[in-house]
Amino acid sequence: MRVLLGLAAAVVVLAGLFVARDIVGPLVLAAVIVIICHPVRHPLERLGWPRWAATTGVIVVAYLILGVLGWLLYFAGVQFVRLVTDYADDLQATAQSVISWLGTAGLDEQASDAAASLLQPSTILSFVTSLSGTAIGVLTALFFVIAYVIFMAADGARYGHAQRAFGATAGGPLRRFQRFNIGVRRYYVVNASFGAVVAIIDGLALWALGVPAPAVWAILAFVTNFIPNIGFVIGLVPPALLALVVGGWPLALAVVAIYCVVNVTLQVLIQPKFVSDAVSLSLTLSFFSVIFWTFIIGPLGAILSIPLTLAVRALVLEGDPGSLWLRWLSGDTVTSRSDISRPSRL
């Protein structure tokens, strides 16, 4: 009965999040950005800056991050639309060659039409349009993110004194949220570091192969690195299709081979180990969280999936001594009930 009631309550909460996704997504994004930028406050306060000035420093750093990410996405989107327009005729010719090849391979007409439609300029442009619509929605929500960042950064200065206000009675909850904040920062530091390395290697390799607009695909590789497990595939498809159009199957296969060697080695084999050490989540839960949170709050859920999962674990599981086995299944390193009350080493 307890399990059933818990599941029923979870369904109600998740349904509410689904309905309010346009509000929840920007709110979580702003919270994550403030959590990442909050440590900027401490050295400023040690230098003697007043609280309002340290808060302003946190806000400025947060806005710089948002501005850089916004510019990168804008640049990549504009260049991508320009590429589709410039290579429209080549895309059409490639689509016809795919139809002919599928016909010689013995596939039926429906399969040929379905595969060929993927390379139609109209299909690609409609895909870009849908991405643009999503981007417009994100930019519209950016207004709320900007406001949330100001308020959360100001409240962050106050929340930092919770231990002084409540004493030892708040030790358990404070430790849980300290672990959550540190996990979020570590996760994005690891992803940004690996994403930068992957983007540089992919961009240089595409430039050496002669694939048009290598900077666009490098930006795409960097951004998709923040989507656990499946981001590699999302970042591979556009440059591989463009390589097929401009250089045929040999160039496309070369791009796929380079991405498989570089991205699979770094993103699939090496990076998950660092991410697991940083946030203590199992690989299965990391993969499922991308699909789950994307369904609940939309495209932002793919990028915010790990922080959202960590928040659920901190709120629901870490304060309950009877949930040790669930925490262990999630990938947490907890081994005994004493770990719940033990001060965090993080």
C-alpha cells in the first residue's frame, strides 16, 4: 500500500510538471546556472566586497554564460540554414541516388521513399524550422530565466547563512543540498571539459576532410555532449549527411569513422566513468533520465536530466533510512545508514 500510494503521488506530481513545463523548464535552468556560478561569491566576499556586490558578480557571470551559449546556438543555426539553402540541388541529387541504390538492393518503394525523404531539402528545412521554433520558445523563456537568475542569486546569499540561523537542526537537509549542488557543478564541469575536447578534435578533423562549416559541427558536438549517452548520435547525423552530399559515401564513412573513434572513446567509454564518480548515478539511470525528463518538461529536459534526477534523489531518498537500497540501485556509493548522518566530505 505504501508503494502504491507513493507511485500515485509521483504520477500526480509528474502530471503537474508536465502541464507546467513552460514554467518549470526555465526555473530549473536558472537554478542550475546559479548553482554553477554561486562559488564566485566566496572569493569576492573574502576580498571584502559587500553582499550586494558579490551577488552582482554572480549575476554577471551567469549572464555571460547565457550570452555565450545563446551566441553559439544562433551562429550554428544561421550557418546550418545557409548550408541547406546552398546545397539544395546537391541534396536533391543525393536523394535520387539513394532511391536508385535502394531499388537495386531490392527494397520496396515505400522504404525507398521513406529513406529518400530524409534528404529532401524541404524535410531538412522543416526540421530546421522546428528547431528554430524550439529555439524561439527557449529564447522567449530566456526572459524568465534572466529574472529568475537575479532573484535566485540574491536569495543564495541569504541561504548561505542557514546553518547559522538553524544550527545543528538543519544539518541533515543542508548536507543533502550541499551534495546536490556540488554534484551539479561537477557534472557540468566534466561535461564542458569533455565537450570542448571533443568539439576541437571533431572540428579539426572535419576541416581536414574538407567538410563545409566545420565550426558549426564543432559547436553542435559541444552542445550535444551535455545530453548523456545519445548526444553523440545527434551530433553525428548532420555532418555525416553533409559529407554524403559533398563527397559521397567515402567522405560520409570517413566522418562516421572519425566520430566513432573520437566520440565513442571519449563520450561513451571514458566520460561516463568521470560522470559516475562526479554524481554517483548508474549508467542505466543516466540514459533513462534523458528520455524521461525530455518527455516531462520538453527539450530542456535532455540537458537538465541529470540535475533533475539528482534533485529527486536528494528530496525523496537521501533523507529516508529505509531507502538505502534504492540509493544503491541509483548508483549512490552509500553503504550503511550511518552515511546518512555522516558529514559530507564533498
